[in-house]
Amino acid sequence: MTAEPPGATGTERDWTDGHVERWLPVLPDLDPDIEGAVTRMKLVTRHLQKVREQSLASHELQGHEFHTLHALAGRGGRAVPSELAADLGLAPASVTGRVDGLERRGYVRRTHSTTDRRRIDVELTDDGRAAWLGAIDEQGHEEYRLLGVLDAGERRTLSDLLRRVMAVAEAGGAETDTGGADGNRAGGTGAK
């Protein structure tokens, strides 16, 4: 008989169960399922943010450095500064400063474009890729650890349900922070 990891059966209580129980008498219109879901999303996000911060610190990366390396890696390791600026939601001058710092650390290099000699590309170096991968591997390991209590079908269902919620958030109402490269989400207590 193999022992299941915590949370595998879905019958365990967590901190949020007590939180919802405390607020129900105070806010009788509170939907316990909405409050439970929002609070858990907020706490999981906060937990993963802490893991990210620890991972960056252990790889001696600042958040803005990681995000710039991440954006560059997402473009195949090579991009023009204007593409990085668009990906990061920054002014081109801000990207220039970031690239300068990463170049001093040996994580990126500026090269002439192979298609247009007037254009300068920013290229991820082997050291830059190693720093980015080291930090992202630690974060990914924790994401897999947490979601590993769900089987593949449950993970797909969770992703699909969250997609539906995000589609509503992105469609309108209050301004939506989609996270972006430097973004962070959080929920809170609320009644209908």
C-alpha cells in the first residue's frame, strides 16, 4: 500500500476552511465556494511568489533581470530591444538599462543582426541561459509538487476552469492585471 501525498484525497482541511467558517457568521451573504476558491488562489499565488523570490536569490538574480532573461528566452534567445520592451511592457530606454546590466554580468551580448547590419540584436549567452534555467527549474519543481496531487485530467479541468474565470476578468469590468512579466495576482475576502 502506497501512502498518498497530502491533499491527494481532497478530504483534508486547510487554513482556508477555517477562514471561511470565521467569515460566514459575519457576512451571511458570503458564498463559501467563491471565498474558498479566491482565498486559495491568493495563497497559492503568494506561496509561488515566495518560492520565486527564493529561487532568484539563490541564483543571484534580481526580479527584473530574470524577467528580461525570460522574455529573451521566450523569443528563442535572440530579440531586438523593441521586442523585449513590448514583451515586458516597458519603454525602450528601460530595456536598454536592463540589457546594459545583463551584458556586464555576461548574461547577454549585443550583436549585429544577420538580416540587417543596422539593427542590433540582444542574444542570450550560455551563462544567461544557465542562470535563467536554474531559477525557472526551481519554480517549476514547486509547481509540479503542488499540482502533482491532481491527476492529468484534474489538472486539465483546473486549467480549463481558471481559463473561463480569466476570460471574464480579461473581458472587462475593473482593470485586469494579467500578470505580465512583472505581474502578481491576489484575491481577497468579499461578499456578493
